[in-house]
Amino acid sequence: MLGGDCLRNFILFLALFTVLFITGCSIKSVADEAYPMMDIVYDDYGNKSEIFRAYNTKIDKVTDRLIEEEEPIDYQTTNEKIVLIYDDYLVQVYPDIENEEDTLIEVSEEGFVQNNYASDFFDTYELSEAAADEFDFDEGNSSGGSHVYTGYVGTNGYVKNTGSAPSVRGSTAPSNAVRGGGPGSGK
């Protein structure tokens, strides 16, 4: 009888450990394990937004994988990108402007979102309610942080940073500066 109790306790322990391990994984961990990191954008407070590259992978396939690994709180799809809200993270998935065969995944920490995104960004994607709940934005508030950041891919290229802190690539250019080139282009 003692052997049966030990086996049952072991199975219970294993099941509990598996549940704790699975729930301990964040969407950031999923992106980090699945795709190589391309860059990191820092704000003036040390918060960061990490950019990953999915080589030769279309946006729909990347998004499906992320959602399969962890269900977002809410998300919206547009022609230019997919915006997903997770617990403590904002994820944007969009095609690379320099190589349309690749997809970029931007994973922004909660502090980065609070300090750099305006609530108008979430209005655009009809995610105001989820953003208000997850990132403590007031619905209808015109600005969340001191900078208006909308993602790593801007209209003129890659956005280096949101403040005076350098990106991982070492620039100290002004916050509205953009960087051309990508990995391997000598920057």
C-alpha cells in the first residue's frame, strides 16, 4: 500500500510541477526561445522593448505560433501589423521593412508601454479597454507616457530609441532618429 501512495504523490507532484512550469512561461520567453534577438530599444527609465526576427517566416505563421504558445488577453489584426496584449507585455508583429520575407516581433515590457505609448495607439487598434486594464491606462487619456512611440518600425525606418538612452546597437541619436540597415549591414 505504501508503494501506491508514493507513486500517487509522485504523479501529483509531477503534475503540479508541470502546471507551475507551464504557467511560469511568458510570451517574452516564447519569443526569446523561438526567434533570434535583433535589437533592444530602451527608454530613459531603463525599461525595454525587445525586437526579434523570424527569418523567412510570414506574419500569420509567427502570430499563430505565439497565440498557440500563449493566448493573449486581446489582439487585433490590421493590414500592416498584429497587436497583441499579454499579461505584462505588449507584442507587435509586422513584416520587416527591409526584407519582406522576414517578420519582426516586438515585445515591450509593461513599464515601457506605460512610459512610451499614448492611449491613442490602443484606440487605433480598438484595444483601449484591454490596455486600460493591463497597462493602467485611463481610457480616453491622450498620452500614457512622455514619448509617443508606436513600434520599432516607423515611417522612415527602424526607430532607435524613445529617449536619450542608446539602443543595443549603441546610438545616442535623438529620439526621432531612425536607423537604416539591419543585422550584418555594418552598423
